[in-house]
Amino acid sequence: MDERAIETDVLVVGGGGAGLRAAIGAAEKGVGVLLISKGSAARSGASLLAGADLTLDGKSLHELGFPGDPRDSKQKFFNDIITQGFYLNDQRLVEVYVEEAPKRVKELLDWGVKVNFSEERAIFTSGSSILSALLRRSKEVGVDIMDDVMLLDLFVCKGKISGVLGLNIKTGDLITFRSKAVVLATGGWHKAYFPNAGSRELSGDGVAAAYRAGAELGNMEFVTFCCNVLLWPPKWCGIIFPYLLHLLVGGKLINSKGEDFLSKYDPTIVKFGTSTEWNKSFVSIATALEVLEGRGSPHGGIYYEIGDVSWEEFESCVTKYYPKWKYKGIDFSELGKMLKEKKPVEVGPAAEYFEGGIVVNEKFETSVSGLFAAGECTASLFGANRVAAATTEMLVEGAIAGESAAEYAKKVDMPRIDKKNVVRLEKKVLTPLTREGGVKPAELKRKIQRMAHEKLGPVRNREGIEEFIQFIEIIKKEEIPKLYTTTKSRRYNREWIEALELENIVQVLEISAKSSLMRTESRGVHYRLDHPYTDNNNWLKEIIVKRVNDEIRVTTRPITITKTSPPSGVIPYMEMMKKMMEAHSEIGGHH
Amino acid sequence: MSLKNIKVKVFRFDPTVEKKPRYQIYMVPLTEGMTVLDVLDYIYENVDGSLAYYGHAACRHGICGGCTLVINGKTCLACQTPVYEDVIIEPPPKSKIIRDIVYTKQSRRGSHE
């Protein structure tokens, strides 16, 4: 065996914003920190693809020297996040979010992040700008970084975390990391879906590993689908540019019959649901219903048009935000031409954000000693629906998780890793390389992704979810154990990586589907055609999942309330959505 | 729908078992708007799963720099380079090859925004 063993006080898993901020938080406390990143740290993960907006209350924003809205307050922002989340949020986490957001934004400015524009309660910059600043800072405080290392599993010894088994993707070496504490900042499981708006490596590795290690997961039924995401041609599939255009500039959405299908909904819902980030839940559901009822485009979406404005007016507005039609590193002048010539631009919902994940408390401790989590891989901050920024989430949660992990690491001795566990795990991860034939990882990936979008997408029903659970059970039994790689080389073997990822994808999808089946109501981004109402009498609780004797144990816990009491009664879903939108404070902007 | 078939010539090399690099030719059905990264994905998913290219964490937005390759002799980002004709795909000159067109330090961590 050519495995190596590396020791560190705190091991951070994830090279996006949450991981880097956690690493900084831990290193500033004076402990040794090593960060492993599945791609290149600061140049991978969903943070890189973020718009990127950072939300904080307008008063604090005003005090930082931006226009902001001085009438805003932390309390108003708190209330809005709770109603946007349909009251399912853990209010302790929301308090932390609104309280810490201004500090995190201020330090980013101190670390050199440039702001492109600002509004009532948000500033806009780029994901790469935030990540570059965090990377510079992490180097200043002595964080060690290893790129292209995938988390395979967590080691637990006598109920406490003792380290991680990692794979150096480039060399194929298995690496044992021994650490006092581990912070998971592994993001969502976008790769379980097609289309998705994430970066390619996000396959729920951290969430699945935490589950295997005995940590609790929660709210796994809630998946945000970004609306108006490009579906065609393939090179653009999953890119959210028209989503931004529709939100910032305007335009019109039509179905295959040429109808302005949003006009059949309540005007208040349409107003909030197109002019703020409420659009992700509302427009995605409305789009999925058009597709389901046979009025969709060839690739499962609808069409985006510039609407009732002149081309000159539209283009001048677009290029104010995106000079020369350049969005991130992409030249979208070709899309501009398509819009100008009124050629069809197919857009639709794509998996973008995962409200559920690893259960944490306000110190970002999980239910396993020594295991911490931050960012999108955690549960409960945004409840059933996220409107405020996940970029602020990653910074706030990362900072605290890193500090908590460092404090914990100072108090414990370097744990032992049972050699037998290492050998057993290594043997398991190497098996796809030993099979001579069977199931091709890329084929299985495609099959699962399409099925997940169809049955566990923006619109669900019992029949579909049950069918999906059966589908996953068969895959677990008959296909996962047959995954094989064409080449047996361990050096950058993408089929091997995908075979390992698929186990995690299947695990999180199974948990998500079981949670979705259990929640017999519609709330936030979980919309059930067979239960089209929000049931505040029975469902103001979170679904919590834990591994017990190798089985998925599904239970519930009451929502965590610190300040704001939820409504009661059973309310038709669209009516509930309207109520939640109308409950918003007078503060404008997109959040 | 495929427009035509193109010939894709790819640099291949496993330094642990091979003495020198070789080139392999794949036939790929060209579709509308295909990029070099789409071509590599097509080969990996449909023709030859053994091909190594930096695809597991490619951002596809022209930001990460992970897919930097030499395409028809010119250094480009594979995800932002359109393909219309036959194409030759190689690693940057003098790079230390991990396997095929994956090489050491793939990301520049530069900003393209």
C-alpha cells in the first residue's frame, strides 16, 4: 500500500467559501489547520459560481458606507428570513446569521473584495473575488492546502472523530488524515441532478460521510431549483445567466403555446416571485407545471424573451451589468444575438441549492464529537426556502465552525485511528478498479440524474416519490456493486472518482426521497401535487434522519423558536406563499 | 442532432507504464455549439472511459482555469473553445504529465472576471 498518513489539529474539507473561512477561523485561534479541496481551493465549488450577492441588514450596510436602507434592522431581516423559510428555520441559526453578517462582510472588504454594486440589503461582487480574498487571508494565517483531494470517509473512534480517508485524485494515492477535529464544508449534491447549476464536483460527499459516521441529517426534502437556467445548447446547460437577466433587467417567460403563463397566477405572487429571489421557488414550480401539462420546450423548460421593450433599451440595461455580454468567463454575445433575433432561448429549473444537510447547533457542532459543519452542507438556517444569500451563510457559519473546531482541538489529545478500519475502507474504495466489466459510472450517473429531476424535482407526488425510492433500491442492490473502470490505473481515473461519488449520490437521494415522502404537505420549495396545502397544524417540524444499525431511521423534531411564533391552520400552498411574501418588511431589493 | 463527424486527435501518456506519449484518434459526432470540453466529455462518456482530462471539477464558466489545454497548437480554456472541424488536443508544452492531458498544477487560480 502506498498510502500516506498526515496529522493536523483541524482538518477542513472543502475549498469553497465555507471551508476557507473555517480554516481561517481555526488558524486564527492558533491551531494547525489543513484544508483539503476536491478541486482547486478557491477555484472550485458552488461559491465560485455565485452571482455573487452578500446579504446583510440595510442599516449595517449603511453604516459600512454603502447606500443600504437605514430603515432596515437585524430584527426585520430576521423576520423576513423566517417567513421566506415558511417558519421551518432553526431561529438560533437565523439569529447568528443576521448578527454576524455585517462583521463577515466588513472583513471581506478589509481583505480586498471589490463591490460592483449595492442595493437595500445586499452588495454584489463575484464568487472568485471573495474566494481570492479568503485564499490570501488563509495563507497569511498559515493554513496548509491540498488541492484535488476527495473525501472518501470519516474515521470515528469511540464516538469521536479521529480523521479522514482521502483520495489524491491526480496520483490515485489514498491518504489517511489523523486529526482532532474535522470541519465539513462540502456543499450540496448538485451532481445528483440533471440539469444542475452547481460545479461538477458537488456530489454530497460530506453529507453522505457524515451520515455514515452517525451524524444527524435534516430537512433533506428541500431542494431549491434555480429558475430560468439555460437548457440548450449543452455547453450552456446549467448556467444561470438568463435567471440574472430576468431578475435584474426583465423579460418575459412563455410556454410552447406562446402564452405568458405566469399571468394566470395571483399578481402579488408574480410581483414578489419575479422581482426578488422568491423567483427560485415560484417560477420553478410554475415552469415545472407547464412542462408536466405538456406545454414545455423540447429540453424540459420554457422560453425566455426580452418582452415588451425595445432591443436597444434591453441591451443597454444588460451591458450595464455585464459589459459586452460577458458573464464570468463566458462571452454571451451569441445569446444576445439569439434574443435580438427572437430565436428560442430554452430555460428551466435546475438544482441549485440544498436547504437540508447536516444538523448543527449555533456553534456548528454536529451530533458526532469533533465533527463540525458549515455552509450549504448544513441544515435548517433557511428552513423550507432560501431567499437571502448563501454566500453570507458560508462566511458566517465557516467562521464559527472553524473557531469551535479549534477550541475543541485544544482540549483533546490526538486520536487514534484503528488500522483495521483503514484497511477495510481502502479495500472497499479500490473495488471498482478490480472489476473487469459491469456498469459504467457515466451511464449510471446520467440515468440517476434524469430520474431525480423528474421524480424529485420542483413538483412532486406520492406515486413519483415511491417510484423513485424503488428505483434507488434497485440501483443500490444491482448497479452500484457492479460499477467498474475501463482502465485500472489509479492516476486521475475519472471513472473511479465517479463510481465513488455515485455511492454518495445514491445515499443522499434515498434520504431526500424518504423525507419527501414523509412530508405530506407543501412548504417552501417542497411542492406536492397530492398535498397542495401547507399544514401548519401537523408539519411545523423538521424531518431528521440518522443511520441506526445500517438502516435509515426517520424521525421528526419540533421547529426551534427563539423569537417569532408560527401561524396555525391548513392553508392552500399558493395562498400560504402569498401570505409569506406579504409578511415581508418594507425593505426593498431582491431579498 | 449531429452536424457531421469530426476527427479528434488526443495526446495520451501514462508515465508510469509508457516510455513516450502517443496520439489517439476518436470520431465524435459534432453537435451545435460544442466546445472542446463537450468533445472530451463525449469521448469519456460514450467512447473511452479511460481518457484522463481535468473534468471532475471543471467550472464550465471560464473561471477556474482547470481545463487549460493546447488546442490546435494554441493555449485555450477547453470549456470556452468552440469546435467546428477536426481538432488536436494536447497538454501545455513542458508540463509534467499525470496521465494523458492531466498535468501538475492545472489551476492558475487567476481571475477571468
